[in-house]
Amino acid sequence: MAATPSVTGVVAGVFVGRPRPLGRRRGRVVRSAIAKSRVDAPELELGTTNLAGDRQADLRVHGGPDKAVYVYPVDHYPAWRDEGFALDVGDLGENVALAGLTERDVLLGDVLRWGEALVQVSQPRSPCYKLALHTGRRDVGPRMIATARCGWYLRVLAPGTVPTSGAVELVERQPGAPSVRDAFTVMFAADGERDLALAERVLASPALGEGWRTPLAARISGERR
């Protein structure tokens, strides 16, 4: 059996938040937990669906077992700022700001050890209107799509106490699995330009979250009609 490759990220910050009014859309108050605060304690508890102190406002599209923790590469923030976005670490709603790894490095199904917990990469993050409300920039979502600077979600295989700094290490990987970037770009490719073979590889990943699998399957089904 091939050895697991050495893949290590470094936690640069952990953030949690609870739902609160974010702004108004179509005449209604929008509530969200996208605005999170840095955890100052050296460690906290990770359960099966949330970090301690973290919640989601709309469980139809956020949170749940496949999206228990949102990770964002801290390495992307300089590029955002260079492009005129006034964003600091934590401003994109992430639970974990991670240094040293990006969407190209992380594969669907990767199992990582974070303190006492085991977590698994389940799917990319898809930008929504709440990100635009939170940042005050309508173009933040389209820019995330154009650059694939999306981050990724984790499901929790084994809960436990996790540190707010230090290493996150890969312990299991499926050779040949598509990367988070693969899964993101194939979802948002223009009709007629989608790599259907790659889309099938993404859909074949048993770790892929249903929230990503269902719409991707619908898109490629529509293209093949």
C-alpha cells in the first residue's frame, strides 16, 4: 500500500459566530452567522456539526454534517487585497484560516487529523448573496468563482478537542481523487465548456457532499440531453 503523502497545513486562526442581522434583501431582514470572531482560547470542542460557539442561520443551505467546518486558505488574502477588496483573515466567514494549503493541494475525501478530531474534506464552498452583504461588495462572489479561491468544507468523522493554532495533518487520501479546485471549477464552468470527464470523476467521489453532488449531476445531465 502506498504511503500517505506528507500534507500539512498550519492553523492561523479559528473563528466562530452565531446568527445575527446582516442586512436587508428584497425588503426582509437577513440573518447570518458569516460574521465570526476569532477564538482566543488555545483549544475548543468540535462536535459532529459545529465548533463550540458556532451556529448557522439557515440550515437548509448552511451547516449540517457535510459542512460542519469551513476552511479558507490564509494564503489567498494578499491576492484579494491586491484586487481592491478590503479583507482580513476571517472576513470570508471561515471557521479555520489555514496556511500552507490551497484548493489545488487538498483532495475530496482527504482525512485530516486536527488535534483529537478526525475530519474529512467534503466539498468546496459556493458563494451566495450573504457574502456580498457581509463584505459590501456585489462582485465578491463572481470574483471567487473566477479565481476558484473558494475554500472547502469538512465533515467530522471523530469529534474532539481541537487547537486554535498548530498543524493539521493528512492521515488518509484516495489516490487519484479530484482536488477541491477541480470540483469547484467543474461546477461553475459555462455550459458547453464543462469537462464532463472531470465532472464524472468528481461525482464518483464517495466523499462528495450531497449539497454539491445533486446540482452538479443536474448540470451535466442537462448538457448531455
